[in-house]
Amino acid sequence: MWQKPWGYKEGFAICGGLFLTGIFLQMTVGKCTLSILSYPVNVCVGLLYVVILLSAYTFSQKSYFIRWMGSCQAAVSSMVSVAVLTVVMGLIRQVKSDIPLSGIENWLGFSQMLSACSFVLLFLWMVTLLGLTTIRRIHHFHWRDVPFVLNHLGLFLALTGAVLGNADMERLHMTTKIGQAEWRASDENQKMRELPLAIELQDFTIDEYPPKLMLIDNETGKALPVGKPENLLIEDDFHVGHLLDWEIHIEKKLPLAASVATQDTLNFVDFPSMGAAYAVYLTAVNDKTGRKHEGWVSCGSFMFPYKAIRLDDQTSLVMPEREPRRFASEVKVYTESGRRDSATIEVNKPFELEGWKIYQLSYDESKGRWSDISVFELVRDPWLPVVYTGIWMMIAGAVCLFALSQKRKEDNV
């Protein structure tokens, strides 16, 4: 070992040394944090890092160690080491980096892997090897090296951009109400911030799945049969169905209804207004005993209580709350620059404006479809173009690699 030429043993030995050094730093200094790498510190650190890589490469002819850093053995050993810690990260439940840990959990840092000194050192080692390898190939560039340079330089940009831009990324929550413009949002620490944009909620809509009927246990409240509950989907053309030993006949449907208390029961009437609930009048007949029950069943709303039918001492027929299929917000967005845009924001369909991505996050679930509140998540990552540039370079490198391999096959033929 340590006899030239160095190989995989030396590579894994260096990675092991970096891992132990990281554990020692974790125990003495504490975990790493990227919060200090905010603008303009991250720009200065990034430029300094590139200068160090270029300076190190100029001494590669005089230093065997620096020349070896561009070898396959160094690259493979570093990637395997980082991959092992990544697998460990996937196997151990991760917690937020601002949560204090104690004991061996704090010394190793595996529960906060991205902040663990051992992971940071190995990641930095891998990126450094990647950077030196890319610089060497660019210095001795040939056209056949285009796929290699695109792939490696793209990966270098994506990794460094993601790390350096981490502290600059903003993730905020904004709660808006219909007819009111809101320009304040809260961060993960519930600290309010004023933004250079305002969102006015014009309308909020929810498309719901058809209501369902199911049987529940009167004592436990669990859906029956336990483990594999059955339900009936009340679609427009649904009239008759079975739940266990009960045959269900739908007599009347009221998509928008309100409950009205009479002298001895609870009745439902049409109510096309705020707070209306879905209700059905039905008959339930037991196939074995012939016992018959009839009455209203409703999922209720924030204004009206739910209504169930008690079939016997063990079971009741209920309608659970309707599940949202799609919810969207009609908004107007204003910026300090005077821009004014209208948009429809849905889940997985964000609206992007001046570097901000606005995602539909939530709503007032207690009101359901009648919610007049919409909650948005606003994300801003100024380093995202750098990461995307790296990703597109890797895609271009893969295309070039495929094209060159096809050309070589044709030349060989």
C-alpha cells in the first residue's frame, strides 16, 4: 500500500481517513451548516474554489498526488464512499438540521446526513476530483472528448450550484382570502416577511370525487369489513348496490342540501348556497333477516352535521367526507415592478413570476369546497438556472455519446 502507482486501496484509505476526520469534527466542532453560504459569500466561495482547482492543476506535473486525483481509481473510490453514505441516509429516518441531537446519534450525524461533517468531506472530495478531471480533459481537448466534457462539467455545475445556492433558496407559506391582496408570507420558523409581490385570491374551487356509502362498526368506528372495507360510489347513474348483507336503494339525491330538524327526525331540503352538503334518502334491506331501514344519510359540512343510519347494534351506514379530486385558485399577482398577471394555480401546476414559483398548497379543510382561504407555497432559488444548465449539459453529453457510438459502429462496418 502507498506504493506507486496508487490504486483502489489508497483511494478507499483516503476516503476512510476523511470519514474518520469528519466524525472527529462532528464530535468536537459540531455539524456543518450551509446557512453562512448566502449571497455574496457563496459567489466568493465558488470563485475561490475554482481558482484553487485551477492552481492545483498547474502543479499536477510536480505532484504525483494531484495527478492521481484525476485517475479512475480515485473517482470510483470516492463515488462508492458517497454512495454508501447516501444508502445509509435512505435507511435512517432524517430529521431537520435545526433539531438538536445527542449521544452517538449526534456524533455520527447520520440522522442529519446532509449536515454531517463526514458526508460533507467525502462529497467535497468527490466534487474536487470531478473538477480536476474535467479541467485536465479540457486542457487536452479533442473533439471526441465533447461527451466527456459535457457530462462531467454538467455534473460539476449541478452539484456545486445546488450546494452554493442552498442558503439562498427561500420557501415561504402565504395564506390568502378571497377578495384580499396579501404580500406577507411566513418561513419555516413562522417569521413573517414582506415580499416584492402580492397575491389577490379571486376564487377558489374544488372538484370532488362522488360521495361514498360504507358500513362502520358502532363501537370502534372502523370501516367494514376491517382490513378490506367496501364502499358504494354514488355516481349519477347509481341507484342500487350491496354492502355485506345489506341491499341499498337510493330513493333521492340532493347534491346541495341543508338539514332541517323536525319534531322526531332530521330532514334534508335543497339548499344551493354556502355550506350545503350532499345528502341521499335511501332504503337498506338485510338479505338474511329482511330487516328494513330508511332515512337520510349525509356527509355533512362545516354548517350542518353528518347524518347516519343505525342498521343494528353492531353496524351503521354512513357517508364519509368527500375527497378532493382537484382544487385550484384563480389569482391576480402584482409585483413591485408594476407587473400584473392573472393565473390559475393548481397542485403540480405552479405559476412562475420574476424568479418566484407559486404552488397551490392547501385550503381551509374544515370548510371543504366552501373554503374562502387558499394557502400557497412560494419558492425562490436564484441558483436554479446553474443547476438546470448542468442538467442540460449532461443530457447533451448523453446525446453526443450516443451519436458518436453510432458513428464508430458505422465506421467499423
